[in-house]
Amino acid sequence: MKIIHTGDWHLGHRLYNYDNTEEEDHFFRQLAEAVSREQPDALVVSGDIFDTGAPGNDVAKRFTDALLAVTSRCPDMTTVVIAGNHDSYSRLVVDESLWRRARVHVFGVPAEDDSGFADFAKNFMVIPGKGVIAAVPFCHPRNFPSVGGAAGENRGKDYFEALAKYVADHSERLPAVLVAHLAVKGDIDLRGHDRTLIVGGEECVGLSELGLSYDYIALGHIHCPQWIKGERKVARYCGTPRAIRFDETYNHGVDVVTVEVGKEPAVRTEVFEPLRMLKTIGGDKGVLFEEALRLVGASDLPADTYIRLNVRMGASEMCVPDWTERARKECAAKGFRFCVINPIREEAPGKQEDRKMLTMAELRELSNDEVLHILSARHVLSDRQRELVKSLMK
């Protein structure tokens, strides 16, 4: 079975005050070209379709129009879309009956039967003669449907164990793929993420917990494309198809995957060209503000490049009021898009481990979902409670 693995589109994301509609359209054109060229059996979209659970009507329409245009390039292709932690599952699945007319299958939650037990058949599909796909949208481990027996704290682990058995029993000797949106425990490249969202969190799942029934595990949630280390080379994050943060300094695109029973999946990454570059001036350690302005003036970056200035500052030093306006004018003179001055602070001795505060620049880079996660780190919220809080943050 040949699939194109993509995800973490974050449609509607704004880079500081800049609308990214043109960047999203540019991505969709490249995705449509890849689908037309590759003619895959399936397109799998592994969550975080939108950047917020309440996308604007224009963003939702852009998703609908773009996905229909993409799927039209390969009429026999089956498309599987799952909800991520940034998505409102109810908003995503509202048109699922209409989507199926275009061979698009949308999964919002791990399904339950009338008794509240897991109904794996509703999250499972067969592509005749090609393969099978099990779809697991984002779900807090404690909110997974029960698989019978005592309902303990290992509902997520129990769910994946039972799902793997179901897939093994219903795979019809075809290649089996798991599509899931979650954080996997292990040595993960988290560039572009707040590490508190993933590292040591109770939402992390061990690779072994997902089971051995799959020939490929198509993951979403982590933005850096990478394989998950384990006994088998089977699980992979495809990453974001375009950079949505300055720290996402790696190639972006989609993965073209050939899956065969019992064999290591063959993956080829189609790298997409960005419409505009994101460039940090000042390096990881930062430079003094005047030096940052000089580097902007001396830069030969393409016009329309998004610019972040890393400015080295003392632990208690504040930005001078006119810095932002001066930086904006210097960037405008070069045809750049100025975004932000990012303070790189010199930590006071003995205080590095105690520093928990975010700068305003760092806070602006977080989505509502990431802010929610940080604020609720000490409280367990149901999916419904998370949706209600997110709706208040619009």
C-alpha cells in the first residue's frame, strides 16, 4: 500500500500579526502536485488540521476547498483525517457524511458503542486489496473508551492493546497502518515545542504500548519529522508541511510511504519549498540590539523574509521603547517582514533551574492550546472541559 503521510497543518495560524493564508495556499498547491504525481492508495492526515478549536469560517472553507482540490487529483485515493489536540472534534466531523462522498473519512474521537465500550470497527477501515487503517484521534489517556473489565488509570494503554489485537484479527493479511495523534515517550527532537507539553507528561505513550500489529505507524503532534527509536523502524512523525515557528529550522514537506506486510516501511520525504523564509538574526545566544540592526542592514536575505531578532539582555533588562519601531523600519527598508524582538537573557547565578516565566515574545508564539496546557498542568480536564475553556480563549 502506498500512502502520503501528512499532518499538523495548523490552518489559521498567524505568525505574530501576519496572516498566513498565502503560505497555506502555497502548501496546498504542492500537496496537490504530490498527490497527482504519486497517485497513492491513501492520504493520511494525522491531526491538528486547524490551529485552534474554533477556526474562522474563512479558514474552515479554505480547508474544505483545498482538500477537495487535492483529492480530485487522485479519484481512487482514500483519505483519512483524524482530529488532533488543537482541533475541535465536533467541528471537524460535522460534515463527515458529505466527506465520504469524496472518499474522505474523518475521525473525531475513539468511537464507543451504546454501552460506552470501545467500538474499534468505527475507527477501522479496509482499502480493498491494498491495506487496512486504524485511526486514533487525540484523546487524553484517562478518557479513552473502556475495553471491558475494571476501569483503571491505564485506559489508554488498555485501549491500544485491545486495538492492536482487533487489527491483527481483521487485517486480512494486508499491510496495516495506525494513524494517531499523540506524544511518544523517548528521545524525541522537540525543536519548535515547549518541552513542558511533552517531556514527562502523562499524555505520553510508550511505543511498545501501541502494539506489534502494524507495518507503519503514522504519527502527528511533534513538528520535527523523525523516526521513533524502537526495536522496529515502524513509527514516524511526518512533521509540519511548513514552518509555523522560528525554531522549526528543518526541512518541511510530506512523506511518501510504501507499506508491505512484515517489511520495514520505505519512506521518501517530499520537501516543500516555503513561500517565505523565517529567519532569526542574532543566533541562539543573541547579540546587542545595535548589532542586530547592523546585521539586518547587511543581510542579503530574500524580500518578504520573516525576521526575528534575538537580542542579548541582562536578567532584569527591558527592551528600550523605540527598539521595536527602529527594528520595523530597518526591516522595511530591506523589504523584510519584522515579527518580534526576542530577548535572550543572561541568567542570574544559581537561578537557571528556577526560571519558569515566559517572556511576552515567547508567550505570543504559543497557541491557545499550549497556553491551556501550561495553565492546566496540575489539573486533569475532560475533553469537554478543555473544549469549553478553549472556546473562552477565542
